[in-house]
Amino acid sequence: MRLRGAPALLAGLLWIAPAFAQTAFTPRDESPEEFVAGPGRDETFYTCTACHGFKLVAAQGLTRAQWEDSINLMIRRHNMPPLEDKDRAVVLGYLETAYPPRAPAGRGGWQNPFAK
């Protein structure tokens, strides 16, 4: 008698599965060549696109300390694997050079997009 609901449950799961598949990020929708050229671009691109699009990164304009805070937050909250010191220096050097701070667009100044 318990199996009577199983086909309906299975049908429901199959019906909603495409909705989950559509929200998945595909890292290969972007390529490193689309972004600011410089030492560490490829390493930074592939480090970041393991979890999210690089356009999110390129939209930021942060100081080195703010980039460092973002990386630390992603390690703490989003299970990003910690970078070895050498790799971290390469990534931070690229981000600091390619995407430096900008004047705030509105009130409140800079807000970390990963802090939510």
C-alpha cells in the first residue's frame, strides 16, 4: 500500500528536475580572453569559475584587502578550497591590478556580493 504514492512522487521529481538543471552554472560560457589581460589572468579565471561566472568578479572594483576579504569569505561560507600562498598571491595580484576600486555607484559604498 505504501508504494501507491511512489509513481506520483517519481513523476513529480522528474517534472521539477529540469527547473534545477536550468539554474546550473556552466563555467565554459566564458573564456579568459574576454577579460583584462595580465599576469595571472588564466589562473584567476579558472580559480573563480570553479563556482561562479567570472563576470561577477569583473563587475567588482576592490582594493587588495577587499579582494582578500572576499576570498576568505568564500573559503569560510562557500567551501572554496584554500589557495596555496603562491597561488593566492597570483590571484590577488591579478584582481588588484585588473579590477581596482571604483567610486561607489550609490549610497552605502562597497558591499561584498558574497556576504549575503
